Amino acid sequence: MERCHGPHCRRIPQAPAYVLGVLNLRGAIVPVLDLRLRFGLVREEYSATTVTVIITVAGRYFGVVVDAVSDVLDVSAGAIEPVPDMGTTVDTEYLKGLTSINERMVLLLDVDKLLQPQEAQMLEAALTAASDVKAVA
């Protein structure tokens, strides 16, 4: 999985700090977001376990940089529980639900909410300027 740094990733001028840039993945221009920065956490040094996971949001591919991937799970819709009300101390806006797998509680991220509408529009406009990004396999 490609990390967004080096010659394959291009920054987008005036993009939010959590948008690391774009890369060309087999002909598709893919914006890359750092989830730590997106959620206001301190950016950690990338390590051997840091990966970029490719997701689809509203028909567009995105790369999200995460600290590590431990499992890939197939969760049926019926196994997803609603997010409990945690009051005002915990922001649950980005959670789609939760599920229990092998006695572990797994929080499910709502990837459709990663970008605010104005940020998505800005990225769409900027992607045409990124057409010179070289392809990576």
C-alpha cells in the first residue's frame, strides 16, 4: 500500500492540512487524507505498519493513511448496532455504528462524512490541476 510521500504524491495548493496530496493509482487520481490530522490528532512518524487504505466515497476513490491494519472484516448490516448517546463529551458524528467480533468491540467509521461538502468541492476543482501525476502500480 502506497504512502503519500515522495515522487508519487503531489500536494494540492490550499488544501486542508489533512489532505496530503493526490496520487495516480492505475489511472485514477486519488486524494490522500491522513486520518490522524483529519480528527485533530498529532501526526505520528510513518512506520513500517503505516498504510494507505483505498476507499470509495460517493463514487470517488480516496486514500486514507492509518497507523496500521490488523484485520479486514466483512460485517453484515444486521450486525451493526447504533452508536450509543455519549453526551457532549464524545463526538460520534463520524461513527456509523459498532459491532462485536470475537468478543471485541469494533467502531465503524462513516467514511461518507470524512469530507465536508465545501472541502469535497475544493478537491474536485483541484484534481484537474493534478493531471500530471505519474502512475504508480
